[in-house]
Amino acid sequence: MDSFKIQGPARLEGSVKVSKAKNSSLPIIAASLLCKNPIAISNLPKLRDVKTIKELLMSFGVKIDGDYIDTSGINNTYAAYDLVRKMRASILVLGPLLSRYGEARVSLPGGCAIGTRPVDLHILGLKKMGAEIIVESGYINAKATRLQGAEINLAFPSVGATENLLMAAVFAEGETIIQNAAREPEIEDLGNFLLAAFKNLKITGLGSEKITIQGIDQSSDNEQISYTPIADRIEASTLIIAGVMTNSNIVIEDLESGHIRSVLNALKMSHANLKVYDNTVEVLPRNKELSGFNLRTMPYPYFPTDVQAQFMALATMINDTSILSEEIFENRFMHVAELNRMGADIRLNDQTAVIVGGKKLKAAPVMCTDLRASAALVLASMVAEGETSIHRVYHLDRGYDCFEDKLSGLGCSIKRVRQSAEARL
């Protein structure tokens, strides 16, 4: 397993471009299963998860050549455990397979161990649309002659369930209404992809709590489009926090500032010195001391759970006490022990973390436990004294495109240490 060695403290300068969103790319790739004619998805980020979902589609008989995806050779609808276990988002093939082919056998998914994240909402919604579903031996076995439009009220605004039901509704007969839908920009991006691909499709309410889809005939052909996903708002947020923590002057480009308004507001409330434009954020050296914060994670458009760990790293260096409450996942504080190894003073009380800041972080060997925790450890290492070794960075590779190259380009002393063949034996 690869590791990083980071020499701190770092001071950054220059500009960096944000990659396209992992959380848009994965559902859009899954949605290509609805397309009879080839399509192209351009500027996909170079991520482990993108590679995994491509491998999953190819296991169905899909041909993928660079940006181009051709589903005309699909010969099965079986998503095997060996691929699905690697990534939570693999469950997103269930809706489009069932909608277009009327059947699917999909393993229960894996991914980061940050909580249970059950797929009950996906299954209940598809059942409401007329699917017959049996879960046994670790697999979801689903069948439907043709899905029927229905009104589905989600108990929680689940991103994955909203995406799966949105894709399932494309070829459903009649109108599907998703109530309490997730509002994330990536869902709107998926909807825009579907509207571009299918000219007769009607979707209203994207970005709201109520999405309405008027299904089209299963024989409908798609346009042979080329589509580019939106910018990755979590990567953008992480890079901005890196600039704030290192008291640097850097410019983060090719982002969509409206998608990270809650993050920018939280940083400004803590007295971060930022200049914000539509597609660019400039981080400037601070002109006053940073102050502590009291934040809790909530569904979009509020403060995102995917930036909680990075804000915790930020809180460790603020001469104040901060509070972070995790309201989305029940096991997303695994980075606390690793930050404390570096000298942080973080105390947990159930789903709330109290960070007593102002402690000098020092280099230590630490281990990545999940995707966003990995980013927090990288940020902490950039302000710690000495050389920090971060192990199991494959977690980071799942969601950050060439991250060490971007940081190195800004002046961070970061090196990837690849595991030798001997070490793997």
C-alpha cells in the first residue's frame, strides 16, 4: 500500500485547477447504461472509484474506449461482489439496469467504513415503482416487466437513493415524483445529463426537494452526446482549507463557488481571508487571528459531511475551541485518533467532537481510515513540524485526482512512497 511523506510546515503559492466531481462522474457513468447509442463523458477525474465503476460496466459487456461508452454489447445484468465491494456507488447500476432491461442482480455494496448507510431507501422506492425485489445471500435480486411511475417519499434525503430512482424513472411508465429528494449539485448534474441524452424526457424540480420525472418509452434512442461533469466541490473545499491552514496566497480555479457557499461562509465566519468569484477563490494570508467555530453536518445546501474532517484539521491550529457535530454518518470520527497522535486535543462525546485548538502538531506515523479522513491527515501534515508518514493513501486515491501533484505544484513537500514487490509478499 502506498504512503505519503509530507514535510511541514508548508507555505503554498500559485494556482491550481479543480478536477471534475467524483460524485457526479460515478452516477453519470452508471446512467450510460440507459443509452443504446454510444455517448462520451469527458474530463473524467483519474480516480480509483472511476476505474472501478468502469470495470463494473465492462463486466456487463459494455465497451469503454477513453471517453466513449458503448452499451450495445451488454450481455448480462449481474454486478458481482468482487467489484461492488470496493465502492459504495456501485449500487447506482441497480436503477438503470432495472429500468432498461427489467432485471438486475447486484451485490450489496462496500466502500468507506463510515457508517451503515443501508440501501433500504433504494429498495423501497423501486418496490413502489412495481419492482419485485428479494435480498438474499448478499445480493439484491430485482425484476420488473416495466417499472411504473409512482410518488415516492424518502424518509431521508439520500443522495444515492435519489440518483437511483431518478435513473429508474427514465423508462418507467407515467410520472414519478420523488419527495424529500436530495438537493446536491451532483444530482442536478445527473438530471442535466439525462435531459441532454434523451430529448423527450421531462424532469422538473432538480435542486429542490421534489423532483418530477415523466418517463419515456423503453424503445427511445438517446442522443450521441459528449458531456462534462461539474467541478468537484469537495476537492475545491479541501484546497481552500489547505491555503487557509498554511496562511498562504493561492488561487483555486475551475470551481463553482455557489456549490460551496456553506463552506465559504463557515471559513469567513472564522476570519479566513478569501476573495470569492464565480469560478475562482483566492486565499490570502490572514489579516486577523482565526476564530473557533460550532458546526454540524447536514444535507445540502448546509454544511457537508464530506468536509467535516478537513475542518477538524483546521480547528486543531486555531487558538480557540471549536465544536463539530456529525449528523449524517455515525462512524465518521475515525480520523480523531490519528490527529491526536500528531498532538491535537480532540475530545469525543457521542457524535460531537470538541477541538481544543492551538496545540503544536508534530509529525507522526498515521493511517488513513476513509476518504475524507485521508484529506484531513494531509492537511494536518502540512502544518505539523517534521516529516509525517501517512499510510494507506489508497483511500485518498478513491476521491482526489492527482492530489499530491497539485499540492506539490503549490510548493508542498509531498512524496508518494510506492510499496515494493518485496513488501507485498
